[in-house]
Amino acid sequence: MTIIDIDLAVSLRLPLEKTEPILVVGIGSRYISSTYIKLDVYFRGYNNTAKISIEVYLVGELRAKLLISIDVLAPEGFRLDFEKSIARIASYIGLTIPIAIYAKEYY
């Protein structure tokens, strides 16, 4: 599931939606969430921009602040090409966006 840090979500001042408690999994973490927001996310490509409306579940202390998961990436047709540092979004006629990959710092 796509997740967002609760502090960031509250700062956006979007309506909070309630749901039955659901298990959501981040990178190496597990959370229980019963709140989500509907959010428009924009991906700026080289010649165009994609606007994708998503549901994002609120969790506490998420270092990444927003973690977009396969529940969004797969239906939109994201294809990640790490070698070329690009992603293509099939639902937007193959829109190409630049991506950057960094090694995770261990803490």
C-alpha cells in the first residue's frame, strides 16, 4: 500500500478518511492504519506532466515521508529503467520522467 508520514499528511490539510484498520507495509516496517487521504501526485516529464490521483494511508515516523507502492505503480504502467535513470508511465502515452537512485544510509 502507498503510505505517507502522518505529519506530512496533516500539513497538506486534506480531508482525512476513516477505514477499518489495515496492515500496510513499508520498506522493512509494518504499520496498522485506519486513516487515509486522497492526493493528486504530479510527475514532471521531459515534455509533459502526469497527474495521478491516489489514496495514501497515514503512518507514523516514515523517514521517506511518502512511499509510492506497487498499488499505484502497476495500474499506471510504471516501467523503471535504472540503467538509464528514467521511468516511463504507460497510462500517459509513455511519458518519460527522470529518476535518481541513491544508496541507503544505515542508521
